[in-house]
Amino acid sequence: MKKINWILKSAFAISIVFYSCGGGKTSDEQADSVTATADTTPVNEVASFRFTFTIANLPSPLMVLDEFAKSNLPTDLSLLNPVENANNYHNSFKQALNYGIYGVDMGYLVVNNRTLESIKYYSTSKRLAEQLNMAETFNKFVNRFENNSNNKDSLLRVIDEAYSATDSYLQSNERLETASEILAGSWIECQHISVNLLKNAERNADNEKLYERIYEQRLHLDNITKILEEFKNDNDLLKIKKDFENLLAIYQELKDSKDINKEFLLKLSKSLDQVRNNIIS
């Protein structure tokens, strides 16, 4: 599997449900690797290591997208964060988290061929990019987006390239905290959409793979929580970290993907929505 830098690509469109494989390592092996580095490395380098480690173990977003498209789940636009809410995000913390959220929402719209709605979410994401001082990189792709808005495959490629460039910009300007906030927002929205769709669906061969992906989230959520832990001077991020720790306890109740039933999905959905509401409000 080709491994790519996932965070900002998925934050805009491609990785709709933040499903991923474990990258060939167990959670114990992951923990050992992180702990060994944490003992001797400065905090900023530890955060960078954790961030890189997390995204290195994620699959190609295009593969994830293909899995979701094959699941035949209904389209539910009520699950998305209304674009009007963007007017309420006045600090970089909220802007970055919801930039991740809106990106995933846009991906959901693109995959479901909702072109008009996706353009609205594109405009909202563009505005947040400007507020986060990422507009220069973002704007290079505006014309290509508009010219390809009626071709889903081409549009996804443009979006993928746009956020790859944005990711490189953040990395080169040492804005790891912003990238981590975008990751947190993306993750919560991906799970919010996928769990809320699955809780009302009949489990079958078409969507079985998505249940496996939900089971795997205990690994990735653990890694994300460890990233947020490194920003000890940011009280807002520490609150999100606490919320994610509470979610992690629920994911860790699972012993196997076969344990995921309607009762569990309802419980998980309620907790995800509570955390998400703290971010989008």
C-alpha cells in the first residue's frame, strides 16, 4: 500500500471516514516506539515524531474512499457542519479544527456528487485557509477547482494536490500545532459521519469493511491523543485531548470488529457527537 501524508489531504476531501490499517504494527509496538523517543527528545521533536508516526501508518485516502463508495450507505447531509457556523470561529484553534471538519464534509459531498453543495464547502474552507494564513498555497488551485467542478475524479485529484501543498507549507513553517488541530477535527468528523450512517444500516457484505475500520480506530485515536498531549501549554487542546481520551475508552471496549453492534454504535455515536459539538459550537 502506498503511504502518503494524509492529514491535510484527508482534511479537505479524500479520507472521508479516517479509516486506516495499522501499518503492520501492533498497538504495543507503536507504544514502545513512541516511548523510546519520548525519553530523550525535546517536546517539539516528540510531537513531530508522533505526528509523522501516526500518518505514516494510514492507507492511501483513495483506497479509503473506494471502500466507502462501495458500501452503498445513504447520503445524509444533515450530518455535516453547516457552512454558516464558520462565522462563529474567531480564533485559530477553532478555525483549524473546523477546517478539518469542513474538509471531510466536502469530501463527503464530492463523493456523493453534490456539486453545488461542495462548492459552498470549498468556499468556506478557502476562507478558513485565509484566516489561518494558508491562502497563498490554497489559491494556486482555485482555477483548477472551478474548471473541474463537474468532473468528480478530476476534482478529487485537484483537492488532493491542493492539500498536499498546504501540508508541505505547514510542515516547512513549523506549524505542527495547527496541523494537529486539523487532524483532530478531521478525525472526529470522519467518525461522526461513518458511525452515524452505520448505526442505522443493516450490517452486510457491502459495509462489513467499514466495521473493521471502526475497530481499528482505537489505534489511531490513541496516537492522536498522544500528539495532543505534547502541546501542554495550550489549554484548549488539552481539553480536546481529554475528550479524545474518553472516546478512546469506548473504542477500547471492543475486542474484535464482530463486537460492533447497534447498541455499541449508538453509544459511540452519542459520545462522538458530544465531542464534536464542543468543536463546532
